Amino acid sequence: MTAFDFFNILCSIPKTLRFNLHYFPLKTALKLPVFVSHRTFLRELHGKVILPSDIHTAMVKIGFGDVGHYDRKRSRTIWQVSGAVTFGGKASIGHGSKISVRGNLMLGDGFNMTAESTIVCAKEITFGKDCLVSWDILVMDTDEHPLYDKVGNLTNPDKPIVVGNHVWIGCKCVLLKGTLIPDNTVVSAGTLLKSAFTGENKVIGGTPPCILKSDIHWEHQAK
């Protein structure tokens, strides 16, 4: 652990305590299952956070990490939650990421969002186990502003987003409402998705997105 990391943890104690004491019963909160960086803006601390039954200290980390081409000392994370966030196990939401939830957000065990990405959840967004979300990614299940036809019918309702298990989403991707990504999929950098794909062990990419490779598997790079 570097001196910077140690300093960051010390400075993060007040927000970590505030977060845990707000969302969890005292017995759970004192275990500090969620660590929150002092550079996290707790803009809206409402709704609920749901953890698995097997709880341990720092199983969820918000606002930490180190992506070298960003300045993590000035990178601000935002937590704006009035809905429900469910953690299936260990999870890391990296520095500079923005979490805005008024619906239901579910993050599977091993979820890792590296840095500077955004999740906007108005209805329902689900990530399976062991998902890797790179930097500068937008995941949004809503258009935010309603659009009506001439007789007043809503034409752009919110739609769920479902990401399977062991999915790697490359940098600068955009996942819009109605996206479905199967298990063991890689989404190449810069891809915009807004529909359902089928079939596992594939690489998705291009404009419009299509299957680029089949019968692949991917692994987290060892550090």
C-alpha cells in the first residue's frame, strides 16, 4: 500500500461511516461492508442498499482504484440514489464514476467499474457475476425526457438493461435501454448498443453493432 492509498483510506473514514450507518442496521454497519472514498459526493443518500448474507469489511468499494491516464486525486465520484442498489458480493465502483439510481440496480459478485463511467437507472439495470466495465462508459435505461405522440401516448418508455455473467465492456461504450448482452461476451471499445443479442462467447462491436468473433473466452489481466 502506498502512502497515498493509506492517506486516502484515513480521509475516507467519515464518509464510510456515514454511508454504512445510514443504510444498514448497526451490527452490519460496524463491519463497514462498504468503503467510500472521501472524494465521493454523496449527493442523494436515499433508497436502499442490499447486501448478500455473507458480509465482510470493504466488500464494496466506491471511489477508489487507479486508472493511470486519469488524475484520481481530482476525480470525483457521485452517488445519487433514491431507488434500490443490490450488491451480489464483492464490487468496485472506481474513481470518477457516477451512480444515479431511482429504479433497481443489481450488480453481481465481482463487478468492477474501473473509472469515470456512468450508470443512470430509472427502471432496472442488471449486471451478472464477474463483469468488467472499462472507463468512459454510459449505461442508461431511460431517455430521461418523455416523448408523446399527437394523442398524448408515451412513445419512449424506460426499458431494462440486462448484462450477463463474465462480460467485458470496452472503453467508451454506450448501453441504452433495451440492451441485452449474453454471458461470456466482450463488447469492443466505442460500441453503442440498444437491442438484445443472443449467443455466448462472442465479441460484439461495429456500427451498427454485429458479431465480430465467435467461440472466444476472456480473462482478467493479472496484476
